Amino acid sequence: ILKNFTSVHLSYVELKQMGQQQIGSYPVHFHLCGDVDEKGGYSFKTYLEGLSIHHCFSRCVTVHATNGLLIKDTIGYDTLGHCFFTEDGIEQRNTLFHNLGLVTKPGTLLPTDRNSSMCIGIRDKVYGSYVPVPATDCMAVSTFWISHPNNHLINNAAAGSQDAGIWYLFHKVATGDSHSLAIETKSELTPLGIFYNNRVHSNFKAGLFIDKGVKTTNASADDPREYLCLDNNARFRPHQDAEPEKPRVAALIDRLISFKNNDHGAWVRGGDILIQNSGFADNGIGLTFASDGSFPNDEGASQEVSESLFIGESKNYGFSGGQNKYAGTGGIDNKARTLPKNRTFPIRGFQIYDGPVHLTKCTFKNFVPTPDRFTSAVGFLMKNPWQMTPKNNISLVKFGPNVSLKAFFGKPGPWFEEGDLDGDKNSIFHDLDGSVTDYKDTYVGRMDNYLIQHPKCINITEWSGVVCSGTYAQASTLVYVQTWNGQNLSMTIVRDEYPANPMVLRGINQRAVFQQYQPVVMLQKGYTIHWNGKAPNITYLYLINFNKNDWIRVGLCYQPNTDFVIVLETFQRRSSALSSKVERYMPVSSLMELEKNRSDKKFYFDNSTGLLFLFLQAKYNRDGHSYCSSQGCERIKIVTKDSAKGISNCMAKAYPKYYQGPTVIKQMPVKTTVPCTKCGTTQMVFTSDPHKNYLLVQINSSGKKELSMGQQAFISVNDTMFSFKNDGILIVVVDACIGTVSGNKLFSGVDIKHVDGYLKSGIPQRSVVLLSTRGDVAILNNLSEALMSLGTAKPPYLQSNGCLAFLGFRGNFKPSWIKLFTGPAGHGLVQIEKYIPLQLEEYGCARAIKSRRKDLELLKKATRSH
């Protein structure tokens, strides 16, 4: 389909075995069409509706330099390469509404389409003898490949992709045929379109992936990788009008349902990003946020997840075959099930990375370790060399009874290795309200981290964690030490109160010309810093996450008789420029004189120990989630001219001279004993349709044989059990619109004769009716008419003695889930387990009708001309 057509509307067309593994040969291809909606002069929006695209050889629908297209109710199944594909990074205002993509397999056209073997084998467009690295150059094939955020995804489902269900990436410049137009995409800065009620499952790498870009230059000696290979050159940071000087605009992910993904339910990088009303189940890792950059180039942003449900292992046991490469037994009921990764992989619901991240009003269920693996509700990125901010916080969370580890910091061994990288050692989060630890306003860190501890901290051995109160306004603080020409140096930092427990940091830029060390430290304390070689000649100390007047004292180790030039600078992140005002530090003759006024620009060099002492104290206020103050990043620059060689480690001389006994500045709070009544998500069950929350119903009807073996008779509605010990009939009634139990009655003895009357006239409209029996009930043959009034077909003759289970509905609609089960006298039934949909519009539920209207409003909003 080419530009300047009169109209294009494709409806209910089957496309089978179409497309080729060559550029431009696809089942449906909108090629350089420009604006195809009202903005382009079309009074009737261009659309695809109800297409069936299956067993095709190259993609499903390609949207190439085309804006404003509507793709609706379309299925793409068993195809090669990105299925629903936006090509050049400039496609905007397109709406994908209620589409289904299944089994998206690798292709050859782009590096991002290829699997590992294709990536290494196809080398005709790389420079020289370069061999592509599959994990970083390729392996990104996705059902929905969205190369610009200003598109709308509503009510879609993606399952069984080789890599990702939905992948948002960010082109720095227009690529492909659009490259010559020299269009600046601003995709990293552009606010996200509508993302609502999308479902992703059974994908290998991730259900949802928001991160990365593509290489936008041809292969060369400087960069031999192929054009359009995957690249780490992009970070999503949406701002108003895509202008970085204007306010940020939070990207909203509303109702993401992600389950059975091998690695991640969702990996989301950027800021600010909000995920709400979502569900994650049976994933290797439910959700990981990553920051949109790194200090000092990143100004600081945040991500938040709220009103969401995390399930480690559900009753969806899966089956072997297809993408399911791993199987074993689960931790909940020890039954066989498919597993993410393999049987030893540490499953985590919410994974904390660099941050700051916020987890609030969420519920965790069924996180139970096995003898082969650790399983935790909250965990951390393993083998993490990167920064970790104490601004990560958790509040108003709820843990179900089957959560053995609320949080886990890892242990040396498989997957965690030694756990000795910088980020591993500094893992931390703030428990705002005590809903994780039962201790309000505390910080949870690794048990062997003595930079954050005091004598009253509480060890939680099974977490490998420690719970501490802080002596500062809101959080521990990151100190950023940047050293030039020090890439081989490791830094040892010691708190004066715990000299026997130093922390050794190797830095986060192993191959860079400068090094960064970013320990989390407690405020109002003293520290010394040592090196495994000669101290660097240039060192910067940045004050990250310091609020005004926050301080620590540091002593840096140097060779005796070293001369120093020390200045305070303010670094502007966006302009990468220094403020014109530079304040120089002056020497004093004693530590006592230095401590008289922390805000003075003074330093003290103790020649006997080799320690240079100074205070890091913030002058300015910090706004929001920014790492630095609104005035810029305050940093202290230390320059020496020392040419002497030797190891700058002053530990032996520093202690016990500067040892200080551990003290508690802020006492630990009293342990909370009252359960939180407002914790957890208010939405406990999620599906791909907002009108279709489900009841999990289990019915056990017991005969004499089962009763003699101790088996119960019961009806279970979600987590609520109704069991009965007397022979008879139990009836449970549930409101089909709101999902609450509106009544339960047990009929036994002479009351059994009243069952049919109750079923016919005692149950309100729009009700789910559940029935179970215990023992041999003698009046089953009298229930036929009553059961028919609740939707079942005319039942066969019921034996005068036996057992029965029934799922029915009182209303003017006959749902497909209505079922009747009977068994002979003396024998019960195998436990029956069903999911019953709630809030259907067909039931007459007002909420469902309102939600349907919301769907239509979202579609209208997404397709409205800008």
C-alpha cells in the first residue's frame, strides 16, 4: 500500500503463507504512506480489521513511515520476524486495538529479528571479521515491535514470541528509507501513547520490554557492528512536548497482565514510569525497573508500581513442549509444573535494581522456595556492579500465607556467585511503613554491610538482611567517588565505628578512563577511604541524594607530605558545565579545628596517618527524585602533585586512633503487631479483559468412601473455604457482578426437603450458585427442576442416593460455564476446579457496561486526530 491512495479499509481477510525473507515482502505493508488519518486528509480513518495472518514467512503487518493507522481485531500466528512492526522509528499515532499475536519466530532480515545462530552466521553487512554477539546485537524478535512511544496499544495479547511480547525501543534518528529525511525522532523524550489492558505471556525473554535502541550508522572500522543491530544508546525519559527543559510526563502502563514468561514479566527502563492495576505470575522475575541513565549524566527520575498482584506460582501448571524448556516440581504443592529458566533459578516477584523505585499497594502470593532454589517476593538484580540508591522504597504491601521469603539478598553459590560486586554489597530499600519488616521507617540492607548499621539493628538471617533505623531525614546517601586514571584501583571504605568490617569496591566502569565507586552510607558518621595502589591524583567527591545540611566526614588516604589543591564546584548536568563560582578549601592544623564548623571550606591532613579529612555537607535543597540539588551537583575536587609510589592504605595507622564506638542516632521503632488493613492491591484477580475478573471455585463432594479416608466436603471461593461436617447439601451464593459471597446455607436432616424451593426462589438475580453434597443424599431425584431453573439442561435421572456438585447462574443469561456433576452412592467426586468470569455485561452488571464504554472511549481517544 503506497502513499496517496484514495482509501484503504481491509476487513476479515485471510492471509496465509505470504511474505518472503527479503526487505519489503510482507503480508501487509504500508510503505511510506505518511498520515493516513484525518491529519492526512482522510475523512474516514484507514484501518485493518479482523485479518487472519498465519503461517507467513515475513512479519504480519509492517507500518513503515505511516502515521494514524488503525489495526484492530487482527491475528498474527506462526510468522517469522517482528510481527506487528513499526519500521523507521518515526511512525506515530498508530492504534493497535484488540489484536492477538502468537508464536513469533526468528527471521533473517534485521539483526534484531535473528536468533543466536543466525546472528553469528549472517555477517555480510558487518565490517571486516567482526563476529556479532547474539545477546547484545540480536535476539530481540517481538510480536509487537514499537519503535516510537507515540503509538497506542489497547487490549492486545502477545504470546509465544522467541524473545519479547511487546518491545518499545527508541531510535535516535530516523532509519531505513526515512533516514534521508533527516527527521529528529525525539523518541526518547516523547510521552507514551495509551497503554491499556495488554496481556503478554509465554515469551522467552520478556513479556514487556522497554529499553534500548538500534545502531544508526553503517558498519565501519570504528564500530564494525551491522546497521540496525540492537544498541544501548537510548534511554526513555518523556517530557512535555518532547523538550528536555520542560516538565517530565510520566509514562503510564495501565493493566499489564504478564505470566509464564521465561525470564522477565516486564523489564522497564526509563523515568518517570508508572505501572498500575497489573498482574505478574509464574515469571522468572515478575518486574524489574531500571533507571533512565546514570549519575552524573542522569538528573534523576523514578518508577513506581501500584495496585498490582505478584504471584510466584499459580495453579497454571503448564505443560512440556514449545517454549517450555524446563520442568520440575513447584514449591507450593510439590506438583509437576513448567519452570522459568530451570529448577535452580531464584524466582523473584519484584526485583530492585538501581532506582529510585517505588512499590506500593501491591500483593504477593505463593513465593515458596524449594530444596533446589530460592524464591522471594522482593529480590535484587544478581551480580550487580551498578549503583544502588537508598531512595528505593516499599509501602502498603501485603504478603499471602504462602510467602516464605518476603525479601532476599542472595547467598554465595549458583546464580549469585560470590555476591561481591558493588551493587550487590550496597543493596538496600526503605520500608516506609513497616509492611515488609514490621518496623516502620527503617532501611533493609545486606547483613554484612556495616556502612549502614548501628548496634540496635535487627538481623534477619533467612533474608541475609539487616533492618536499621536511620539518622537522617529520609535515606542513606550515595557518595560518588570519581577517579581519573584509576581504572585498576579498588577502593576500601570503612566506617569509623566498624573498622573490622570494611567494604571493598571495585568500581562500576571497569574499562573506562575514570572509575566510579558509589557506596551507600549513613549520614552524620565518619568514614575513611583507602586504595590497593597509589591514591589517584584527581578525585571527585559528589554529594548524591544529600538534602540541605546533610553531612558526613571522610578521611582519604595519601602518602605523607602530600600537597593538595581542593575546591568546591557545582556541576550542571544538562550543559556539562561548571558554575563560575569555585570555592577553595584551606588547611587547618587539627581535626578539632576542622570539626568546629562543618560548613567551612577547610581540610586537615594528618601527616602521621596519611589521612586527608574534610566534611561533605550539602549547601542546597534537592528537588523530587533528582540526585543533586536544583543548583547543580555539588562536588569536591581533590588534586595532588604527589609522584611518590606506594600503596595508599592507612588502615593500620587510622585505627584505633580514629575509632569511635558505635552509637545510635535514631532509635529503632517498636515492632508493629497490628496487621495493616489498607495494605495490598484492591484488585486480587486480573485477566486480559477489565470486565472479566474471575472467581476461582473449588468443589469437593464426598461419599462414604472419601469420608472414611478423612476427606472433606467443601466449597472454596477464591481463598475462602466453606466446609461442612454433617451429611447434607451446602449451597454458596456469589454476587456475579462484584464477586462477594452473598449467602451460604447448609441443608441437612429434615431441612433437605427445602433445597428445591430455595434454589427456585431464594436466590437473587445475577448470582453464581455453587452446590456440594456430603454423604449419600436421598432426595437427588427431586432437584432436576430446580437445577434447570439455574441454567442446566434437563439433567438425566438423578439416583436416589449419590453425590452431586453444581455450578449455576440465576439470571436471564445462560453462561457457558454452567456444569452439573454426579456420582454413584458411596463415592464422591474428584475435586472440581473452575474459573468463573465476573462482571460480564451479559449478566447485566453496571460496572461491565461502564468498562465497555471506557474501552470505546479509549479507542476514540487513540484514533482522534491530533
